[in-house]
Amino acid sequence: MQDGAPGAPAKGVLDLVSQAARMLLGLILLAMVLLNVVNAFSRYALSYVVIGIDELLVFAMIWMVMIGMLLVTADRSHIALEIVTGRVGPRGRAALALLHHAVIAVTCAYAAWQSYKFVSRVIAIHQTSMALELPMFIPHGAITIGLAGTALISIVLAYRDIRDLVSGRLVESVV
């Protein structure tokens, strides 16, 4: 997209958000590696168990997966059956992409709603983790946010797929 084209500023903002999310994923991964090294050194060299590191690692992994799911969806890089998409033309690929995004949107929206209801119950009973006593809505909320965000991104992508199918733009762009 050219700088003067409609939607260019929005694409720039989305690129910045994507870069920030990728940076956040990298920082979370580095922190996890550091925590794992500290945990291993403490256990085996000092014979001392640091309480809560395992919990933090599990919670961080949940957040990494959910943030990654958002990025993969936005990049349209979910696993695809290329044996099917490689055998159809541009309109067929666009129709399959539309179906793919519609299914993701519906299933993730449903799962996000169920997750939200569960997180609401976790908040109501003030459930905390065993070792660090962190509120359990933190890891469970990651799932709700990831699923809801994926549903929203899929809706936007499905809208773009419909727009491209109707306008015929995909013929030039999808070959």
C-alpha cells in the first residue's frame, strides 16, 4: 500500500502494534529463560527451591501462546491445507480464506464467551494461585483476551475477503 493510499495510516499503526507484540513476546521468552536458569541453578547448585517460578513460567507460556495466536491470525499464517488451496484459482482461494476466517471468528467468539463466564466466576470467588497467590484471572484472562482478539481479527479479515471477492481485486493480488 502506498503512503497516500486510503488506509495507509491504519496499516502503519497495525504494523507498530504487531512489532510491539513481537517485542513483548521476545521479552517474555527471555524472562522465562532467565527464570528457568535461576530456578535450575537454585535447585541444583544451592539446593534451594524458589517458590513460584514454575507458576510464573506456566502463566507466561499461556500469555505467549495467546499473543502469538493474535499475531498468527493477523498475518493470515494459520496452518492451511495447501493440497486444497493449491488446486483452486484466486477466487476459490479467497472463498476458502473467507470460510476459514468465518469459522475462526465464530468458534473463537463462542470460546471467548465461555472463557469470560469462567473468568467472571474466578474473579467472584477471588481465586489465587497456590504458590504466589496471584489472582487466577491473570492466566485465565489471557485465554479470554486471546480468543476474543482472534475472533475480532478474523471478522476484520473476513470483511476484507468479502470486499476483495466482490470487487474483483483478488485476481491481481492473489496469483
